[in-house]
Amino acid sequence: MNLDKVPEIIARYGADKTASLAILQDIQAEYHYLPRAALEVVARSLEVPLSHVYRMATFFRSFSLNPRGEYVVKVCLGTACHVRGGPAILDTMERELGIKAGDTSEDNKYTLEAVRCVGACALGPVVLVNEHPHGNMTRDEATKLIKQLSSQEGAVQAPEETPLPRASVDLTGVPRPGK
């Protein structure tokens, strides 16, 4: 495996130990997982024990030590998505992709994950493709989505009609930092 990008990523952060999490995030974005050899380069470059880097890589669920697909498909099975058909959507995705949740296709094009909540309950059931939400998913829409992914090059964007809702937060009475 070509790890030429790893030193470049580390250099962007000035080999600063306090940036180790950001470095791991950038490495995962580049390689779709954290190769062991990359973790070793990070540990040497930051002058920290490999166990420190490995501990971070295994603590955060967003990191993977196994190769992931070009498209990471997450099917929400949180309560709202579950009662609105999330398990049926997962079954459809498994059938269409030919893999089970937690697996990556042999061609490394798809990784399928079942997740507990993506925080978009009003849009359930929700499927995320590389973190882009696709809400109000049906079995037919799931099949269409996989066909769309299979027929195109590049990332799939979220449909404009299903942006993730943002909750408004009232910060009245919360002191500003440093005051």
C-alpha cells in the first residue's frame, strides 16, 4: 500500500501531538480506513507510543482499522427509523449490495453499516451515503439509490429536499467564554 500521503497529512499539522485526532481523521478520509502502517508512521512522527495512537483509533467509532468501501452506506435503526421501516431498508440494502451489515463488498466499493441514530428522526427512515442523508427512504428508493451509486463515478450528494434539520438553541442566560 502506498502511504505517501501520510507524511504530507502529518506535515499539515506541523507534527503537533495535539493534532493527532485530526491527523487520524485526515488519514481515514484519504484511505477509507486507518492502515496499521499509517498508525506506525503517525506514532513515530509525533514521537508518541503506538499504543497511544491505537487507543485513539479504537476508541472513536468513526475510525475503522479495516478497509472500507468507496461508499459507506449507513442505515439508521434508531427508534423512529425502526418503527418507520428501517429494518426493511437494511434488508433491501443487504440484498442489493450482496453483503451483510458490517461488511465491505469484495470490490471495496461499498461498506454497509447499521447505526442506532443519525439525529434526523423526522426524516426516517434515513440512509446516509458518505454522510449525505437520504430521508423518507422506502425499499424502492433504496434500490434506486444503489443503482444510482453503481452507475456513477464520484460521490452522491444529498437530495436537496431532505436537508438535516437543525435544532434551534436558546443560549439566553449562558455566559460567554472568558466572562
